[in-house]
Amino acid sequence: MNAPNPLMPESRPLSEATLEHLRRAINDRRQTPAAGDEALQAALRAVAGEARERALRPEELIVTLKQVMDEPRSARSSSSDERQLREWVVTTCIRAYFEGA
């Protein structure tokens, strides 16, 4: 067994409830883009708040967001739409992370 590395803090993943809220908001946005981004923005603010509380580094948060975005989904959108959504999700969440700091 390896000793803990003091330079690499332990992972503090987001709660499953927060991740599920984010998944639902992303899937809703994919299925109904015309509905707007308010629900997704609220989910991202919750994610950013929990990430700050758990002392996640921004890069850990980005990895988590990308993992959620890469999960299998029922709604299919074009690759450019999906790329734009992914960029928007990451940017919006990171802004919320630092604005709440």
C-alpha cells in the first residue's frame, strides 16, 4: 500500500444528488434547447458551490463536468451543438466557481 502523497490531496467528489441534478439539467437542455438555460445555470451554480465547499480545484471540477457531459445520452445533437454546449457548461460553471469565492 502506498503512503498518501501530501502534494496530491484526496479526491472529494461531488455528491451523487448534485451530479444527478446536473445530469437532468443537461439532458433537459439537450432535449429542449429552446427552453433556455436557466435550469442548467441553476444546476451549475449548485455544482460550483458544492465544489468550493469540498475544496475541489478548478481542474478537478472541469474533469467532472466533462465526464458528465460524456456520459451516454438519449438525445442526440449535432457534434457542433454538443461542442458548444460543453464549452458553455464548463465556462459557466468555472465562472460561478470563482464568482462565489
